[in-house]
Amino acid sequence: MNLNKTRWIISLSTCAVIAAAWVTWQPNTSITQANAATDYAEMKKFSDVMNAVRRYYVKETTDKELFEGALKGMLSNLDPHSTYMDKEMFSKMMEDTSGEFGGLGIEIATAEGGIKIVSPIEDTPADKAGIKSGDLIIKIGDVLARDITLPESVKLMRGKPGTSITLTIFREDEMRTFDVKIKRDKIQVKSVKSDILAPGYAYLRITQFQEHTAEQLQKQFDALRKQSDNKIFGAVLDLRNNPGGLLDQAVEVSDLFLNSGGIVSTKSRVGNNMDFKAEKGDILNGAPLIVLINGGSASASEIVSGALQDNKRAVLMGTRSFGKGSVQRIIPLSDGSAFKLTTSLYYTPSGRSIQATGIDPDVEVKAVRLKIEDDGSNRPSRVFEANMKGHLANGNGKTKTKKEEEAVPGHPSEQMVERLTKDVQLQRAVDLLQGLHVLLKTS
């Protein structure tokens, strides 16, 4: 081989190597390969630990137990709402959204040191036992809450109706720890309640957003309107201690009071984002609306509150809401189990994320205990000018008073009358409603 021929072969070989290197070297491919190597290393570590548990753990365990434990740990470490559910838990969770299940009646989330009460559900054993939003469950029976997962705590608190369980509670605002014994019961959540606050003023209460909540709200409002001879001057929408529920029902409830505008949007890292808008049709025809919220108003309650506040459709009254601004997706698995995964955050129409911040009311009114003092104005023996002999006429003739002009049928139930003597937030809401009605009427 002569020298020139050798140089050509070397040059061609070099070009071939460079070309091959150019073709095969792709930055993304290298990163993928590096990730694959990392994944393999992590999988090997997982496998090594699992094998060690199989061989040396003090008690014999099954692979199913180990894998399920790993899934629980993986999801619960993401955030307080992502969780794995075995078959039993998934089945019971589906009962929750249909409105009937057995247990204590509380919405909970993981928290440092235990299980946090998001909200007790109205008229349930937990509510009747005085459990409050923000309470921290330290122990369930003899089990420390910090040592178990959320589904495990739910499983412990559920049980046969009539049986009891003792919870150890830490209440931060009172800086005390106490035990409370609660008897389990069949929980039948009535999603919507309604009443008359005063002639012409409606009270609408949503305890939880379940299937058909919006439909039930519409029906009950129609009944109140009929009872009031189609004269509704305003309404209170009570979302206090409402832990949330179904997103689609929150959107539909918001839409009942809006003619236009945004309701809520969601943003996720992958997948489609959602953006819900209101359609024409306000069941109150623009009459004043007060929304009551507190620290137990979470998730779907905050979607409704945020939508009505941002669209200037309602005045929010009460105290700051819970601050759960994330959306979870339930993903069923082929063996009957499922997992709940946080997939997006939601935003109010103005673009606010309320995650971990909550919604501030327009008018802050804290819950307080009232002591009624009798000033004697309602006593039969009380004498007014009109009772005095020879009192002068007012010159109004037979002109009807303002109250007579607005007289409408429909009166509050006995339960509502009693509630209004104790519930200062609701009292303030009624006062504001009636004041707004007067202003709108005279403007």
C-alpha cells in the first residue's frame, strides 16, 4: 500500500468515525440515557430494600402488602390530598359523593403532627359533638394519627353505626388538648337546606357539593319564591363549614347566580386546562346576595365564593376560608383500587390562586356567642306614643307604611327564628341584605 492510499484510508476512516459520532450523538438521547441509568439505579435500590424486608423483617410480609405500602407512601408524600385507596376505601369514597355513608361526618387532610379537620359536616355525629374546623386529631383510639396514612385514619374512624370511638383533639385557638367520645352513625348528608329569613328574604344552605346539588338548590329556591308570592328581595347563601365536593356542581351553583363572566379555570402541568364561563340566567334577577364563609369553607365552596366575589355578584361575609385550591383526579385501577392525584390548581375569574391562602371576606364577621338582653321593647305592657290618650294623628291618613307595602307571605321556621337569636354572622347578613334592598329600591 503506497503512502497516498494509506492517507486516504485514514482520512476516510476518520470522517466515518466523526460522521458516525455526529449521527449518534444527540443531546436529548444522552439525557434520556442518563435518566434511564438513574431510574435503573433507583429501581435497583427499591428492589434491594424490598428484598431485605422480605428476608430480614421481624414479621413475614407479602409482596402485595409491600407494594401497597410503597404506593401509599409515594402518593401521601406529594401533598395532603393525593392518596392511594384500596378496594374498600375506594368503595366508601364513592358512597361519600352519593350522600350516604357510615362514620363520624368529617372532612380531613393530613397535617404535621396528626390529621386536620377541614370541616365537620352539618348534623353529623362529629358536628353534634362540637368538633370544629381546624381541630387537629392527635389520636384515634389508641393509635397516634401522625403514624398512619389518611386512608388508614378514615378506616379507623368508620365503623358500625352505634359503636363509639374516642378522638384526642388539639384545639389551637384554645391551646388545649382534650378527648371526645363520638358515636358512629349512618351519615346521610342533606346537601341543600333552605328557609325564609324574613318575609321576602331567602336562606340557602349547601352543606356539601354532591351529585344534583345545583338541581336541588334550584328546586328549593323555586319553592321559597312560590311561598313568597314571587317576591324575593335577596338571599343568603351559607357555605360555612362546607368542605367542598364535586367541581361540576360548584360550577353549576355559581352559574345559578351569574348572567355572564368567568367562574373558574384550572391549570395543570400536562393535559388540558379548563375554563368555565357563566351562561345567562340569574335566579335572583340581580337581587342582593350575601355569601357566608368561614375556615371550614373549602375547595368547591371557595370556587363558588371566588366566582361570585370576582364578578361583583355577592358580598362575602364571615371569616377567611380554608385555602384548598387544588383539583384532584380519581384514577381507578384494574384490581378495584384507585388513587387520588392532585393534577391542577384552580384560579378564580380574576386569576387568583387561593391555594394555601384562602378567600378573604368583603366584610369580616367573627362567630361569637350572643347573650340576649331584654330591653323591654317587646313586653305587652310597654307604652308607645300611639297608646297615649289624645295622641296627635301623624297626617299620613291611611297611607300604607313601608313594611305594609312590602308585606309578602312566608315566614321563617321556628328553627330559623331560634338560629337567628344565636348566629351573629347570619344576623349581620340579614341586616346587610335588608339595607341593600332599601338602597336599591330608592336609587
